[in-house]
Amino acid sequence: MMKCKICGSDTRLVYDQQFKIKYYRCPNCEFLFMEDEAMISFDEARAVYDTHENSIDNQGYVDMFKGLIEDFVKPLKISGRVLDFGSGPGPVLYQLLTEEGLDAFHFDPFYNPDNAYKDSLYQLITSTEVVEHFFDPIKEFKHLSSLLEKNGYLLIMTHIRNKDLDVFLNWWYRRDVTHVSFYHLNTFKYIAQVCGLERIKHNDKNIILFKKK
């Protein structure tokens, strides 16, 4: 039996008949993840990301991040360093954070693989449309938590999964072959407990804010 990558509980098989892919759902924390054998390689993932039109010229993409900054970042009154983790081919959020006068840095394993980001601590880390790509979520969340100052914030954007498996199997979000990890709000509760975080705010859809204890 496959163990949950978040809480270690026994999972239940969810088989995708259309794409012939196995997923595993945890009935305890409601994490749902793709089988390792179906996960694509680094180079294959890069080829997919190269097709995304996530640039400063995409007004809808820019407006999404402006809304994120207005609703979730500005109320925090950040005065220290900020890291955009997984900034993508066009680091739009990083650019907008810089324009707000924040001391911002960015890292992306494909497009800006500069590990110098590890040498600092941050008052805020943003990670938008990234955590669904994590093969080993607990390892990655612990890493992000380790980079936060005490009382620092971790702001995540990823589409929150509904419990209904029929909805999941027909969900556009999981049809992206690079999306391998799907989180329920219960999942984030467990992640917070394990990684020294407190879940303090979310919008029930795709944005979750944590604070480091």
C-alpha cells in the first residue's frame, strides 16, 4: 500500500482511465498525488514550461499578481527581504514586488537556478503555481520554512482540490502533465504542523498564507 507523502497514512488508489495514470488519495489529510512512474523528466517539464505565456506582456497574468499583492502582501507591511520561489520564465511577480519598493529576490530551477538565495533569510516567500509540481512536498515545504525569519510569511498559490473524485478526474488543473501534487485545505493543516508553520489565511480557492512560528 502506498503511504501518503504528507502524513504517512495508507492511501487509496484513484485510477485515471483516460490517461492510464495512477493517483493516490490520502483519506486522512486529503493529499492526492500522481504515481512516481508517470512523472515526467526535468527536460520534458522544461519543454512544457517554455510554452507558457507567463510574461509581463500578458495583462491578465499581471493583473492576477497585482491582486495578490493588494489583498495578501500589502496588509503584511513587509520591510525585510522577499523571495519569489519558482519565478518562472518571466519573473512577473518578482518585478511587481520590486516595483512596490520591496527588497526582492527570485529563484527558479529552470530559468534562474542561482542557489545564492539560500544564503539569506526572508520576511516573505511567495511561491505561485509551484507546489503542485513538487515530487516531495514535505521536503520542499521544510526547505521554504527554513528560509523564513521568525514570524515570516509563506504565501502559496495553487488550486485547492475538492474532495469529490469525479470532479478531480474531470478537473482541467490536473490535466497539466507537470502537476503531480494536489492539496486540500486539510493537507495544508498537516504541512503547517510538520514544517513549523501556522496557516493564517486562505481564500478557499487558490491562495494560502502561512506564518512561521
